[in-house]
Amino acid sequence: MEQAVEYFSVFGGLDVTLNMEKPLKQLIKESILNQYFELKDEINTYTNGYKVNHAILSGAAIGDRRTNSSFKKAFVSFEEGMKCVDKLCEEGIIELESSMHYLTNQRNDSSVAKKILFATPFFRFWFAFVSPIYKGIKDGNYEEFDALYENNKDEFVKHTFEELCLEYIIAYYKNDDIQKVGKYWDNDIEIDLIAKTKSGKIIASNCKYNNTKIKKNELNKLKDDCDKINLNVDIYVLFAKNGFSNELKSLKSDDLKLFNAKSLKLLIDE
């Protein structure tokens, strides 16, 4: 499943048949980099080839995805940036995501920027690793791509992992349907997932995509963050790429759920 997550973070939404026995970098070269001109023309149907659109999307593809951060990276004003974002939303390449402030009984804070959410993992991959360095790629030189991808791969895949975890929560709680689900962020705190079930239970979750086992301090931090925003949580959920410490596993209960990358197989079964 870890391999599936990594491959999906690149090819999700791209109509291509993959041989999963081939290394990911080889598939990227064969199906994306070598097909640069064809894929560029397809993507330009969404962006009209407008350089400012591409700059904003690249700014959002790696980073915190907040609109204001993306506009700063693209060197455009907030007003111009939002005009571009609105058009890109109409084209269906992105949508805007708001913090789930209302589940914390807080009013939406207008100072908290919305986040840019790509319609497919492939779109995000393109604007993270292909569009910003297209000159070398179009000439068949992939050295800059290799360096950029290796330096940012884990953080890049983490976002796809979070989105799959969100879908997993919806599937896992199908007997108590998830009515509201999303992420929370403000200027100080980020919680990867919060949800409310049909029966009124509040779920809070963080997702860790790294190579170490998650320890109890991650649970303590999640609880502290929820307390700071006055979120009355019924069930805490932690997702981890490579599992949990024995101490943390000993705390599993109806109020604490622990899932790893292998758990996501439920999404395939569904």
C-alpha cells in the first residue's frame, strides 16, 4: 500500500496504464517527462497557457497551499491572484478549501487564508515538478527534475496520504455516516482532519508520513491542539506510514484509533 500511495500521488487522475513492477522514476520518465509536449497541451486547455496561472499553481503545489502564500511565490497581488484562482476553479483544475472553523464553535476568521486543492494528484505533480523547470524537461534533460523530486518527494506524498486518510475515515465510519469532514488551520495550529458523524461524534486526526514509528507525544500534541481551539473530541485517530510505538499501541481503544498505510487497502476493497 505504501507503494500504491506513492504511485497514486503522481499518476492519480492521469489516464495511463502502469506496470507497477517498474520503478516509479522510470514510469515518470516514460509516461510524463517523455510525453511533455502532449501533456502540456492538455493542461493548457485548463490554464490557457497563462504564465500567472502556472506560477500560482506551482506556488500551491509544494508548500502550505494557502492562497496568500501561493500569490507571494507567484509575485502577484491578492486581487489578481484570486481572479486567476476563480477562473481555475471554473475550469475544474482546482477548488478552494476552507478551514473547518465552524466545528470548533468559532466564527470563520477572515484572516485565515483558504487553501488551493488540486482536482487530481497528477495536476499537483505537474505543477510541483514539471512546470517550474519545463525548459530542461522539454529538451530531454531530466537532471534538475531528479534533484527537485528527490528533495521534495516525502513532503509531496504526505498531502496525498492525508487525502486518502480522509477518504478512509469516510469509508471506515459508514455505519455512522460522516456528515462533515475537512481540515482545520489557523495562524498557529493545523489539524490534518476533523469530522462529525451522523450521531454527533467529533473525530480529530493527524497523519504522519515518515519512516519512524509514531510515539505518544504525537497524540499529546493532537490533544493539546484540540484543547486550544476548544474542539470537544470524542475519537482521536492517528495515521502513520510505518506504524506506532508499543506504548502508543497499548492505548488503543474506542476513543483512540491507530491506522497505518496498509489500512488504506479498505479503499481498494470499497
